[in-house]
Amino acid sequence: MSKKPSSKLPSTQVAEMSAAVSDNDVMMDEAKRNESFEKRSDDSNKRFAECFIKTLLSCKGVSKTIKTMDILRLTCMENICKKIFEAQGRLVEIDGPVRICGDLHGQFPDLIRLFAQGGFPPDSNYMFLGDYVDRGAYSLEVILLCLSFKARYPNNFMMLRGNHELAHINDKYGFRDEIFTRKGEFAIPIYEEFTKMFDVMPLVGLIGGRILCMHGGISKQLKSLDDLRKLKSPFNSEDDCLENDILWSDPGKVPGWTPNPRGASVQFGEDVLTECLKMLDIDLIVSFEVLIPEDLKVEERKMGPESTAAEMTQ
């Protein structure tokens, strides 16, 4: 990831996307004609998403982008994706090839470069493992572009929840403050709708029935893939539960289960990870909660890094 956000976007990809969609006025018309969200058609939602994509990709300066989007359009997009997330469930299953991507943390130019290198949806399938917001300067742009692609290509673009999609975390690390700074009097309902949407996001992804993806790691309470299909939504972020372990647990160097130095969930040794892989009858678990050296390669029965995880699905 880049250290300093840049407002320069790849012009070729912007032009290609812009040529295929309606202009920003159409996005407003779509929202006004469909103020009752429950009455919106799938085609209408996809046209609405295309307009969002155009607006976000065609901006010359990312700091000005969200100013063109009012509360009606923002909350409409949040509700479209909330409905999709609820329908797809807590465990999403997809066939490969899939590009697996980790934490974005508000780095919008990095997200654009990722698409420029890997292909824009639907030419490439994606699975993001959470932490779209906080820390970086452009959390709104990042989450809204991802949501727009989710709304437009719901079966090609998968979004899992990370621990920064928990309200008590993004209240502390920047997302809430960004919304209140940039959206003023409309900040409260916009933030509340984001929180409701985050609460129903999938927690786990399964690629080709063999590769399990999650933001954090495994849990003592995980015994079968059906346990993942039955995950609660929403859940109490203070509970000792499978849902929280999936967001917070880390691989450790000590065998077995040990307390997590971060103070959340647990650490698990390679021995219990191997047992879990056998129990679930899968080949690989991919997570992004641990810093991994760039030269480390993916191996079976190891937590996998972003740089080579995509290759495992092809």
C-alpha cells in the first residue's frame, strides 16, 4: 500500500467505465423515483450503481467526490447492499478464479490501482476481506466504490466484514469522524445506515469449496462449515463467540490455543489449524490480520498472504 494518498486516477479505466454508464443527473433521478427502497427493481438498482461507479471513477480530486452525493443517494446505496448482504448470508460461496484482497483502510488511490492491475469487475472476480474504512483519508470513497461494484455485480464482487466495520472500532479510528466532517448535518443518519449495513455483512467466504477466507482466524467454537452458515447477524461485539473470533483471532507460534496479546479473541497454533483444516475438509485458510513478509509464499495449512492467494484459486 502507498504511504501517501494520491488523487491521480488511471484515465484509461475511468474513460472505459464512464462510456458505459449514465451521468450523475440520472443517479439523482433514479433515487428520487425510488424513494421507497422496497419498490426498487434489480435493474433500477444496477443502473443506480453504474452511476455511482462513474461518479467515483471520473473524479479529478478524490477529496471533492462525496460533495456531489446527497443523503438520499448515500442511504439508498447502503440499503441496496444491505439487502444483498442479507440475502447472501454470513458464509458466501463462489467458484474461482477470484482475486483475494485485504485491508484498504481508506486508501482510495490504492483501490483504483488494484483494479487497474487486476481488472475491473466483472472482468475479474473479487473477494475483499474487510477493513475498508478508518486510518486513511478516503474511507467514504473506498467503501462506496466497493458497495457500488457489489450492487452492480452481486455475484462477482464479494465483501466480507472486518473488525473495522464494528461501530466501536470505526468510532475510534476515523470513519465516524470522516463522515461527520464531510457530511455535516446529514452525518448521523448516514453513519447509522452504514452501521446497520455492516452488521449484516458476510463474515466468511468459501472459494471452490476448498479455500476459506476471513478477516481474522479460526475459533475453538468452529466445528463445521454449517457453523459458519449459521453465524449470527448482528452479534454482540463484546461476547466470547465464533463471530468475534472470525474477526479477531490470530495465528501464533505456540501450539494450541493461547490468549491474544491484542486483548481480543485468541491465538491458535499450527497444530489446531491443521486439525481445523482436516475437520472442515478444506485446503487453505486466507486471512489478513497478521503482517506477512513480502517474500513469504502460500503453503497448504498456512494462513495465506494477498500476493499469492489469488493464484491458489486459478
